[in-house]
Amino acid sequence: MKIQGNSYRDGSAIEISFSEGIIDSISETLAPLDENLILGPGFTDVQVNGYGGIDYNEVQSDPMNLAGISRLLYQEGVTTHFPTIITNDPEQISQLILQIVSLRKSDELSRMSIEGLHIEGPFISPMDGPRGAHPKEFILPPDWSMVQKWQLEAKGLIKMITLSAEWENAVPFIERCVEHGILVSIGHTNATHQQILDAVDAGASLSTHLGNGMHTNIARHPNYLWSQLSQDDLGASIIADGFHLPAEVIQVFQKVKKENLMLVSDSVSLSGMPAGDYKLHIGGEVTLTPEGKLHLKSNPSILAGSASNIRSGVSFLIKNKLASLAEAWEMASVRPEKLVNPGHILFKEGAIADLILCRKHEDGKLEVLKTIKHGREVFSS
């Protein structure tokens, strides 16, 4: 069996804490020993709108209706995820926040899995193209008092905000967020080069799903894609599902961003659902193709989020030789975890285990066999 994790690059051994019974459970899976089995850090997905027909962006009759998302994501090796609330009426966003707080209070597995909230909008570009599928009528300039209200309702759970740097008050807003421990990511933007530079100077540290949430056609140069690529202090998340970015674009992003490039799923509630036409309460009429592409029904060139998951993203990178197993795994685990929890080391002596056991198939696909969260088995195939 191979062990995938940064701490093993020097060949040293470490001790990881497991709850009673986990070692026996893993040992049973390992017999007979299979060199294609890999034990590594669990995946961290900081952009999950929904999954398996369940939507974090829909008000539920009972918050426990959302509990299935964490359980389904454990099956995909995702040990930590950020429910992502997109552009909506501010009061509706409050309701969505409050039901996630209630969910975490009532359900232990959700509480363990949900370590933060990602607010993607409403402080994004109102321009068609960069706006994507976000409803234009609810887009607003950055409002710190609004965020304070949401953070109070979230009991401090908001860890990440995606905004456009084009707003006049973007810089002081970003500075406030950073002062209060909220990561700021640039996304769905029509910002100028200087506005992006100013946002990075103010503390913005990430680009949300770089290469998406853009105009279909942009100026050769300058443009907001080059501007974000040029900033060494700006990491980037990407969606590696085969639809959001061509392989050659991912290759370029890797060469430029290097260790600051990471995976997200941007999964919506239709992830894991059969192909067909659907109506989303945000995004409207959409189509999910048999190949897994999710787009606006009226315009196939505009994607309506992802119908994939982060494990599939890792497999896609490996299968298409866009990254080694080690790098692809790190892009889905170590890198996003370091971003949202600076200084946290996933593999260290005495650490509580957030681990997954996978089998790697010849086509590059990863099959999750076991998921361990906080030293406790939360999924077994």
C-alpha cells in the first residue's frame, strides 16, 4: 500500500491517531495487500452548492434535509467541505445561513464535515458573462454591514467570500474581511488590471474557478484573466470536470500557479443525478447532458455549475496526464486545507486523522473504499 501525503516525501514515519476499531477495519480492507491501495489525506472542497438532489441554496422545511450532502460527500472522499451560498436576496441568504447553523447543531456528521461557509456573491459583476448563472436582480456592491449581520447569524462560520474587484469600495471591503479572518477570492469579475492589483494588495488571496465566470470572448490583452495569472500572491481554484476548462488551459494554469493551484467541484444539487432537463430555483432552466455537462438550457455555452465532484476532478487530472497522482491528490486536499486553515498540517505526528483509503484503477479513476473523519470511520464501501 502507498501512503499519499507530504510528510512522507523524506521517507520518515509518523503516528496518526485513530479511534478504536479503525485499524482493524483498514487491515481487513488491505488483505490481501494491494499495491494499488492508497491511504492519504481526505479531500477539502471549498465550493459545494449542493449534491445528490439536495441544495444548500434552497430553504428547507427541515434543515436536516441537508444532512445527506455530508454523507454523500464522505463516499467521494471529501472529509471537509464549505457549503457555498450564491447570489440571492440578502434576507434569503440569512435564512440559508441559519439553516446550515441549525443543521450543524443537530447533526454530528454534518458538523464534522462543514468547517466553514463560502459566500459566492452577491458582490460580483452584474455584467452578462462574468455574472454566469447568478440572478442579476440581487447583485449588490460590497456591504460590510451586511456581512457582519450574516457572520453573526453564522456564528463566525463564514470563512470565504467571492467578489468582483470592480466595485468602487472593493479595497476597504477586502481589508475588513481579511482583518476579521475571512478569505477573499476574486471571481465573476469584470475588473481592470489595476483593480485586481489593488484587490491583491488589500489582501485578496485566491481566484474562484479561474477561467470560468467570464465573458465568452475577451480582449486579447489586457484582460482580467492575464491580470489574475500574473499575481504570484493570488492562488487559484479550478474545476477539472472536462467541461469548464480545456486540458491545455489547465496545463498553463499549473505552470503559472504551481503549488497555489487547487481543485474545487462547484457541485450543484444536480451532481450525481441522471441526465435531462431540470429547473433550478437559481439558474432557471438547465440541461444536464449524458456526458455530465450542466449548462443553461437557453445557452449551452454558459455553464450552470458543475455536476461532478472533487474526486472525479482528481481522476480527470490523472487520466489525462495533467498531473501525477501525488500532485492531483495534493490539489484536492493539502492545498485547499492550507488555504483555509493556515499552519494546519494534515499529516503530522499525533494528528487526528482525516484520511481516505482509495484504490487506483488503470484508467486513473480513484475508488474510495473508506473515509475517516476525526479518527472515526464515516464511510466504508
